[in-house]
Amino acid sequence: MGVIRNIGKYMFMLWVVFSLPDKWRIFRVRLFQEIEIIGIKSIPIVALMSAFMGGVIAMQTASNMSNPLLPTYTVGYITQSSTILEFSPTIISLILAGKIGSNVASEIGTMRVTEQIDALEIMGVNSLSFLVLPKTLAAIMFFPVLVIFSIGLSLVGGWVSMIMSGLLSSEDYVFGIRSFFLVSNIVYALTKTVVFGFLIVTISSFYGYYTKGGALDVGRSSTQAVVSSSIAILIANFLLTQMILLK
Amino acid sequence: MIEVKNVNKSFGENQVLKDVSTVFEQGKVNLIIGQSGQGKSVLAKCVVGLHEVDNGQILYNGRDFCQMNRLDRKDIRKEIGMLFQGSALFDSMTVEENVMFPLSMFTKMTKKEMQERADFCLDRVNLAGRNKLYPSECSGGMQKRIAIARAISMRPRYLFCDEPNSGLDPKTSIVIDGLIKEITYEYDITTVVITHDMNSVIEIGDNIIFIYQGQNWWQGDKKAIITTDNPEINDFVYASEFMKEIKEQMRRQSPAE
């Protein structure tokens, strides 16, 4: 019953969030601020994760390819397809659910318990739209950029690991990552990313906005935000794969 | 003037406000007093629309706030300034940006005009030159004064103050009380202050509403509250030994007069 009530409340929140901003000039400023906080400040963690992830995928694939009938460039191909289809969009989104989700929930939750949201409401500001809409649009706009960046770095990470370990030649790896490349896979990855970005920010905002109590409850909301948005990402990943890849 | 007519408010089974009616007069400091948990904050939150009333009317100069939709309420909300218990300043903004925030949201003023208005408001609360500080760099008393500056930046017709002296030392409390009183008379606004600070009651209480068990139990001015025989009021006003002693002294002096 509680889950259904929360889903209803979440839907109502989205209805209010997607109303026209009170003032476009302020909205524009806030949108760029959020792109910096949500997007640009996430680049270091995404870069670090992606480079190591690509390196490990390539090494694991290479070390398990003992069949002489398989061409050597398969390592590059598997690294490319698994990175584009799953690792970059999903794993990076799960990492960002932790980083951005906790940040958004604790920021909005603190504003709630310190009456800053009440102050906005009393002034006549639509607090949900003011706080959540710029964050949501920033995530929708910048998550695909982060994932493209992640795919590129993962492939470079794989290449570096092959060179360093000597498991595969540079030519074979590059030939592999260029083989059987499908643009539709990129479209699929970016579609997933947009949905994941939307889910992370709106679910985390939901837990932050409806925080009741004090500092302890802000921490609790932050944890709930990360857990719920991670679960939502996994479910959405399954459904989107069914809808897009297996149609 | 704000009229509250037969307002009821419940949270689940718990009825917090029971048929409360009162008038907050213009150009006066109206105090809502009472013990903790009696419903004074809920009453104030109903009046400003942070809680929806179950039934009853709240009239802002004759305009029924309860019957309005969100858009119509926006017009009244632009006329309201509020000072919160914890100041509720925006952490990510400087002092000046906090004061300019309502102006940037709801007026077409240029940046220069907004800055001039912010300077005027900060000067009014004796914080000239502190524009670039962040709230975290200010003391509790300064934060209250910044919140007052923000509340008056839009030239409000109604000013609400939720326990403005909580967490402040007696001297700073007197400064904040003085500011609230001056601003009320200077701009002829309707000010509503929620407090249980007896010093504030005596200093600034033009019209006092005593809330007890969710009802408007008693209403009068600061002289009447000292002399009333109402037992619940006396329990509240003379709760401390010090105040009891003062009352006893007053009683001893009165037959001689």
C-alpha cells in the first residue's frame, strides 16, 4: 500500500515539476549551474571508472579466449559491444545514482528541514519546479554526453591494457572494436541513459522533497534515494532492453 | 488586516485547531502565544497557506485565501514576508542574493535597482556592507536580520515571524523585537508574531491571541494579559518563580493604590 501511495505521490510531483518556470532568466541560470554540478563535476569519476572498466573487460575477455578457432580481434569486438550495450550506460548510471542521487536528496532534504522550501512556497515560488526541473533537464542533457565519454575512455582503457599486458596487438584490438559496429547500439545506449538520468534525479528529488524531521531523516532519505533509483535503473534496463533491442 | 473565521484543522484523528476565529489588525504587532503543542504554529501555517484548513475562512483584506487556486494565491503571497524560526536563508546564496531573490523572481527591476533595494533593506536592519557574506559566515542574530531584510524587500503588506527570538541571547532578542516593531509602524503592515517569549509579549504585543488546546482562548493587549484572572493565561505568563514573585509584588502594591 505504501509503495502505491509513493508512486502516486511521485507522479503528482512530476506533474507539478513539469510546469512552466516562474522566470525563464532564473531558470536558465539554474540550469547551467546544475549542468556543472550534475554533469561536469561527474567527469572525473566517470573517467576513472570507465578507463579501468574497459581495461578489465578487455583483459578478462582476452584471458578467456583459448579457442584457436576464434579470431583474435574478437577481444576488441566483445569489449566494444559490451561497453556500448551495457557497461557504460548501466554501470556508469549506477555509479552516478550513488553520487548524484545522494547529493540531490540531501540538498533538497536539507532545504526541507531548514524551512528553505517553505520560504520559497510563501514567496509564491513553485518550489518543485524551481528545484527539480533544472536538475532533471541537466541530467537528461548531460548524461548522454557522459556515456559517450565513458564509451570512448573504456575502449581506450581496453587498448592500453592490451598493449601493457601483451595479450593482443594494437592492430587486432583496433580492428575488433571497429568490427560489426552498429549505430543502433549507440541509440539504444543513449536512450537508456536519458531514462536513467531522469529516474535518478526525479526519484532522489522525491525522497529529498518529502523528507520530514531532522538531520537523521535527511541521511535516511539520501540512502533511500540511492537504493530506489538503483532498483529503478535495473528494472528500466530490463524493460528497455525488451522494448528496444528485442523488438 | 487578516481575518480568521471558524478555522478547523486536523491531522488524522488529532484535531489541532478548533473553530479558531480572530482578527490580525493592520499597523499593529499581533502576537500568537501559547504553550508548545497547543496549535499556534499550525494556525500561522494555515494563515500563510503552508497547511490547508479543513474548513473556515482566512481573509486577507477581504480576499478569501482558502478559496483561491495556486495562481491567485501567488498574488497574495507576493505581499507576504516571513521570518522563519531558523531564518531559512538560502545557503548557496550570499546575503545580498538572499535579499534580492524575491525581487529577481517577481519584479522587472534591473540588477542595479535590485542592488539598491537590497542595500536599503540591509541598511534598515543595520547590516550595511555585509552583502557578500554567506549565511554560514553570519551569527544567529545577523541571520535573523538578513531574513527580516529579505522579508521586507518586496514591501510586504503582511509580515509573519515564527519565534523570531528562538536561539538568541536576551540583548539580540530585544534588537530583533525592536526591528519588528519599527518596521510594522513605519510601513503600516499587518504583523503576526508567534512566540512564547514573555519579554516579547511585554515589549511589542499590541494585540495578543492566546491559543490553548487549539482554541482562541483569550485575546487582549499587553496590559490586559498582566492583569487578567484567566487561570490558563496566568499558568502561562507566571510559569516561572521570578514572574510569580513579580505578580505577588504587584498584588501587594495594588491595595495601597
